[in-house]
Amino acid sequence: MVKQILSVLVIVLIGVIAGALIYLFYPENWEISVVTLYWGNKVEDPEGLFCERVYPLEREVRGAVEDRILLAVEELLKGPTEEEMEKGFFTTINPGVKVQSLTVEGRVAKVDFDETMESAVGGSCRVGAIRAQITETLKHFPDIDDVIISVDGRIEDILQP
């Protein structure tokens, strides 16, 4: 009797593990979420006078619901698509930037990027635009009120004009 119960438990455990692996490795099983990303827009601000003014754009992402905040930041880092650029959207974030970590503690999102984020970045206008893109994208989530941006774990001396 004990052998039969153990056999059933092993089969159930194997089924649970197999189901988890299928979920992880077959993205078509993930849920589709809509996230709002913020970028500059040449149509809305043709003269580029308002550096820190960013404009919303919705995009669908596929993944686990609990990962939607990270998915939104990763989509932001990809930049606008060709179609979105035709509508005037642009990014001031360097290409190739990677998220090293993202946590939410209380109502504060803490996002750490690799050194590519601040490579050849200068000028208060561009720095303000980069911060606005990241901050507004994250603050669009109802459970985030504040954002702390870091590069390689540094907070104080990053993204300086």
C-alpha cells in the first residue's frame, strides 16, 4: 500500500515539474499584458523644447504576469519600432542597455542598469529625458510611486549632465 501511494506521489510530482517546465520554455503559454511605455515624441514636441516631457505608448508583452514590470523596462530599452518612429516616437536611451536587477520594495522600484546606460551620455536635457522615460514607465504601474535608478549599483554619480 505504501509503495502504491509513493508511486502516485512520484507521478504527481513529475507531472507538476513537467507542467512548470512547459510553462517556462513555451512562451506561447504565457499571458499577454499591455504595458505603457514613455518616450519622447517629435510630433508632440517638434522643437525639442521639453526634454523631460515623455509621451505614452501602449505595447503588448508576453510573459508571466508577475514579470510585467521587468518586461515593460525591457521593452522600453528596445526602443520604438519603425512604425512607432513614423509616429514621432524616439528614445534617448543608449542601444544595448541591459537591466541587471529590478526590485519593488514598498512602493519604490529600484532598477539597476549596466554601464552602457551612461556611456557617452551628457547634457542636462538628455539626462533628464532618460530619467523621465524610465521613471514614467515604471510609475505607470499602480503599485509604484517612486523610482531609484542605478548603474552598476551606483546611485549618486550616475546620469549627470
